[in-house]
Amino acid sequence: MPSDDEVVQTAAEAAEGLILSRLRNSEVKDLDVTVSFEDGILDVDVYLNAPEAPDEEEIAEDAALTARSAVDELFAEDED
């Protein structure tokens, strides 16, 4: 079973990776990815300030979903 730290790091890296794959660093004015994993519950909150990106909110939502998917994959790999 992955450690809590592994889960948090995996989720945060996945969220940030998605955002930076869709936007240039110069487009991102502020980015905050907050991840917690307690008692088996994953909480991912993504704040993105990229005023020039027309789909800023969608990117933030996709980043949170990507983080959750990455954690699901982490647990699936552990079961194998």
C-alpha cells in the first residue's frame, strides 16, 4: 500500500504536470495545488490564475481529475 506521502506527491505532480502541459509558464500567474490524504480520503484543490487562458477553469478541473486518476493508478499498481 502506498504511503500517504506517496499519494500526496503523486497527485500533486500529476495536477501540476497537466497544467504545465497545456499552458506555458509565462501564462500562469499563480498556481496552487493542495492535496491531502487522510483516512483513505483524497482531497485535491487546484487554484489556477492564468488570465490569458480562455479555459482556465476547465484546466483546473481537469488537473484535479488527473490527480485523482494518478492516485487510482498508484493503488492499482500496488495491488498487482
